[in-house]
Amino acid sequence: MTRTFICNILPPDYIVNLKASQAAINFCNRLVDGGCFDDVRTITPISYKLPPKIIYKNITYYINNKNTGTWKRTACFVADDAAGDDNNGFMTQACDLADLVHATNPIMRAERILADAYKRESSATGHSYPQATKRLLQLFEQGMLLVNYTGHSGTTSWSAENLLTSADIVKLSSPRLPIWFTASCEFTRFDAAETTAGELAFLNKKGGAIALFSTSRVVFDGPNDSLNEEFIKHFFSYKENKRLRLGDITRLSKTTNSYVSSGSNKLNFCLIGDPALIPSYPDYKVEVDELDGPLSDEWPYVKAGAKVTVKGHILTPEGEPADDFTGTVHPLVYDSKETVSTLDGVGKGAVTYTDHMKVLFSGMDSVRNGRFELTFPVPLDINYSNEQGLLNFYACDTNKREAGGVFSNFLVGGTADDLPSGGEGPKMMVYLNTPDFPWGGQVNETPYFVAELEDEDGINTVGNGIGHDLSVCIDGKIT
């Protein structure tokens, strides 16, 4: 429950939302009397260009879970490079946060977009990382639960290389809205004369952000890192088997760490959005019962060329069997961990981290009465490391309840005894715009290319070997 106070020190296009408690009422009185901002303030922008009903619609859709899907298991960590007087702190912090997500909530897959992992290009207007921006925009389109940025920013962009700009934000178009955290300066300076990039993300009626924990003033690297870490911890915390509300996450992030709570840096962070909103990640659990047979102390091998069968079940948030859970399960099978290093494009040294990088299988199967059984093929070009792999599950039922889980008690390596003979390649049907498209027919200026592929052994898109990526050649150019 929230109570709304309109304070005369804010521009008229904003509403301050405070938890309906006597402390909040006292705080508002201090605020109007000229006191400083409290730790738990939240701001809801109201723009004459965007009626409040649009904001209400976005929030309602999010609360009612209108857009379920595997995007709920993706958290993206974006980091600025080490140009100028900086060291690699931004990218190191992002990697540490990604590891913290995997430790705090293993069902999440943390994707890192580190600027220095991409080629730095120069032009008359300055430096840029176009491939990093391209990947980030792809993830916005696919959907993410959380996007977290560490680095420099202003009111119109992330980083001096413009990793993400206001122009990019207003073009975002996806109903799968993430929550944003920005450990950077002034990205959402809501009292600026011009509408900032952070506000544009929230006010974008076609995409952008469902909420932001962002900055309105200059902030500093050290306390930012600590606050960001607290935010991640509380974002994935439970109280009485229930996920926390954004308002509670904001309050706890600012008050439970003495280094954060004792400083003034936290006052420049505020929650843009509804403090009663609950992050929409899966709270039901997926557990594995068998992997090519009953589980034992001896870990099984996932071998190249094999077909592996997995059986499992769904549990409620309280840990009880979810026998009424009927829907679909979406497994991701990962190869063993690899060590990845950035390019050292600015001469400050490379950042190195380890993660499960290669997806061996991505698919979908059915869940009936809380149980599932699926079989997946293993490609030949695995790492052959005889080290630990990872199974990540997302499941959703007809009532829009969502489940997640991981299983890693298996090794990836070796070759199956009964390799498939190979035979013919996949069945392919390709066309432009419509299945009825005639060979040599005419198209419009922006035709839609479709390729329908089918193979009983699966389609290998791992990318570990030559020729194992999906691509199309247009006028002699591979895309």
C-alpha cells in the first residue's frame, strides 16, 4: 500500500510515492519544510506526452504476467571500458555482479556485455562499440528480467562511446520490459530541463523499462559498487517464500550495508516506478530426478553424439510437489566453463572471467501434472574437457505460473559408442514474405526471409566448429 504526496520542491510532472507509515509521513513533512531526501523515496514520472493510463497498463501487464517466457531467466550486465583515467574497475564489477547472480539465484543466466570485449571503432565523431550496442539492443528485443549498467553516463547516454543513447531508447519496442539499475551519473536526472534518457526508458509506451533504480546526480565508483551488490542480493531475496517488492529492495539496498548507509552517495539513487511492483522471475522450482538413469554419487557423462534423457518434476515455492502444473519446459544445456578475456583495446589490460559460454541444446518439451521427460542430442563439437556442464530450466504452465531450476552434477566429454550415421542434412524450406512465394518472384523493398529447418537429430548452431552457425548469403554477403 502506498500513499501519494505531491511536494512543492519537485517539478509538477512528478509524484513522490512513499510507504504509508508514520515515518514516511514525517519524512514528507521534513521534505516540504526543506529537509533532505530520505533513503526510500521513489519517483513516478508523469509526462504530458504519455497519459498515466499507459504507465498503469504497463504495470498491470507486468503484475498479471501477460508476457511469460524464457527471457525471465536473463540478467544483462553492461560495463564501460577503461579509457581515460579509469582502470578496469567497471568491467570487473560487472563480472563480480554476474557471478553474484549465479550464486544468489542460479536459475538466472547472466550475460556480460563488457565494452572491451568488442572492437573499438573510431570515426570523426569519436569512438564507439557498435557490436556491443547491437548485442544490447538484441537483448532488449528478446526481453530481459534485469539490465544493470556500470560506468560513465550523462543525461543522454551510457559511456563516452555511446553504448546506449536516448535515440536508441525511444526506438525500443518490446512488451518484455526489464528492470534497470544504473551505477552511473545523472542518467535519470528527473529535475533537469530536458527529459533524460532514464525517463525516456520509463515513458516509452512500446518498450524500455518497467522501473529503474537510477541516479539523479553525480555518484562515485566505490559506494556505487557496494550499493549495486546490495541491490542484487535483495533483488533475488525471499521473505516467507515471497519475492520482495521494489520499494523494499530499494530500502534494504540502502540501509543494510553500513558503508552504503553511512554515506551520502545513496541519496542520489532513486526508484523510478511503482514501489509495490514485484520482480517477475520464476518462484516455482524445477528439479531433476534422472539423467540417463537414476542419479547417484557417480556423475554421468554427456558425450558427443549421444542422446540424453532427462526426467524431472516441479515444486511449489513452499517445496511441495506441483501436481497441477501442466505446461512447457524449456531446457538450456551448456558445455563446461571456459576462460574468456577481453581485447585490451585501450591498453589498460584485459579482463578475464570464466562462465558456461556454449549452448549445446536449446529446446522445449511438455510438463504434465508436474512432471516432464525430455531427450536432447549432443553435438560432436563439444569441449571434450571432462568437466562440469550445466542444465538450466524454465517452465511455465497454463495459469502463467513460472518455474526455474539448474542441474550441474554431470560431466561433458567423451564420444558416444553408437554415433549416428550422419545421413542426409536437415529438411529446408526457405521463402520470402509468404510460403507461396514463387521462385524468381518480385518482392517489396524490405522482404521478410524465412527458413524452416527440420532434423530428427537437431540443428547444430553451437558455433564451436566451422560451418555450425546459421547464416544467409545475400548478394554474395554473409549475414
